[in-house]
Amino acid sequence: GVPEKLPADSVPMIQTYAWVQLKSAPGYSGRHGVQIRLINTAGESSVIVEQPDAAFEAKPGFEELPRSISLVVQLNLTVKRFGTCYVCVDVDGGEVARTPLTLLERQVETTAS
């Protein structure tokens, strides 16, 4: 449950996950720098994950199939402002994907004693 009285300096925290999968054309092999960034509600950008040498590599016997790079990220967000943030994916320094993450304030009902 939610305590009836929280300390004045307490801030909400949200735990969520992001899953990123990058696919290649069949037969492609290569290495790329991949970053996952968060743009907060004030427009400030910070790098959450940096994979400087992510590889599209073939598995033996599957050389002609598409390849992929997968990243799973746990996000622990301290909420200072409510609104829309963005989770962005950069490959080799260029943004290739962006998805919104909207934080809404929820009113908690308390029962009268």
C-alpha cells in the first residue's frame, strides 16, 4: 500500500524496461555503435546504454538469414516532472528510432479513519 504520509523530500520512482532489436539484411556482417538515450520532460538528453561495438554476426549454418542485435534495458526513473519523455536509439551517431514515454500523476485515494 501507499503510506498516508510521505516525507516532504520524497519523489516517485518508476521501473520499466525497453527492448531494442535492430535487424540487418540477409548476409550482412558488420559492427556498429549503438546508444540508447532518454530525453526527459525538460528536453535534456542522457545516454542510458552505450554499446560501442555491437556486431551483426552470422550463426553457423544461417549465414544467408537476416541478423539482429538485441538490447534489453531496465529503466529506473526518478520522476521530478510529469509529462512526456522519449527513449531514443542511435546507431553510429544518428537517431534511428524514438518512442514516447508519458508520465502521468496518479491521485491516490486514502480511506478516512
